[in-house]
Amino acid sequence: MNFLAHALLSGPDPALRLGGLIGDFIKGPLPGALPANIAAGVALHRRIDGCAGAHPAFRRSCARVGPSRRRFAGVMVDMFYDHFLARHWTSFSDETLAAFAAASYRLLSDHGHLLSESNRAMVAAMRRHDWLVSYRSAKTVGYALDRMALRLRRQPNALPGALEELHGAYAQFEADFLAFFPDALAFSAAFTPAREAAWA
């Protein structure tokens, strides 16, 4: 999952949401200095990624990606699903997407001390360009994937132009998302920080 999905799936608790948003910034064992509820949010982020990877609908989406880009299918589908979540936002949240996004940016900015300098710069760009709301546009998702392609170690690579994969099977990807996301909501709703030790 990408930023928007992780933020919503983390639920209303600010610490869990923050952990969900920064989960991709933290690799390996959770830092001991990370506050417990934020660490639980990072743990939930990882559980959600595991749930997605095993879900039949998500796997169908990955299989729709052409052979030349198949190695990037997971990250592409993550981005595609944020697009569909933004498009179907009112089906999954009573809060407006704009208000949810603004609250998420504030949460990240207020806890910038937990992030590296490069990640703080990413958060500033996220807020400045309103990434979470902009995912409504498929073109924005395409731009994001093209930028990601430029940061990959292997150059050139097959990721540029990945938006054509979405356009080529838009209705099918959308149906996969709509089959997946209610299950992801139910999965994340079963998580509480107190239960994380049992889930570990």
C-alpha cells in the first residue's frame, strides 16, 4: 500500500496513523527510541503490506502488469490503489479527502524530528503538492511512478510509462481494488497496540 491507503487503514488514532505514514521510512527492527504507539503504527503498516501481498485481488492486479514491468508490479499496484481510494473516498470515510490529507500533513510535519533530512524533504514536497488529494488524477500517479523510476539504482529500467498499464486495464484494476479494500479495512480494524505482541 501507498501513503493514502496506509493513513486511512491506520484508523483515527494519531500515533497509529503517523506510524502508518512513516512505515516505509523505517527498515529492519523498530528503533527502541520510537514511542510505543507510533511503533505499533509501523508494525500495523507492515502487517497491512503482508495482508495485501497475500490477498487474491491484489495478486490479480499484480498479474495484470505486463512482463516487462512485472518486477515493479507491487509498487505500481500500491500507487494504482491509492488512485482508486481517492476516487472512491466517500465510500470509505465520512471525512473529506482534503481535510484528511491536511490533518495527515500536519501530523507528519509536527513529528519531523523522527524523520531523516531526506524524508523531511519528501514530507515537505508531499504537503506542498498535496500528494494525497492529487492521487485522484491518474496522470499524477503516472508522474509519481516516472519520478520513482529516475531514483532506481538500475538505469535505464522499465518503470517509466507505467501509467499505460493502468489505462490498459482500468476497470479490472478498479474491480480488484474494490474487492480488496473492504477486507483490508476489516484486517486493520482487528489490530490494537495491545495485541501487537501476539501478532509479532
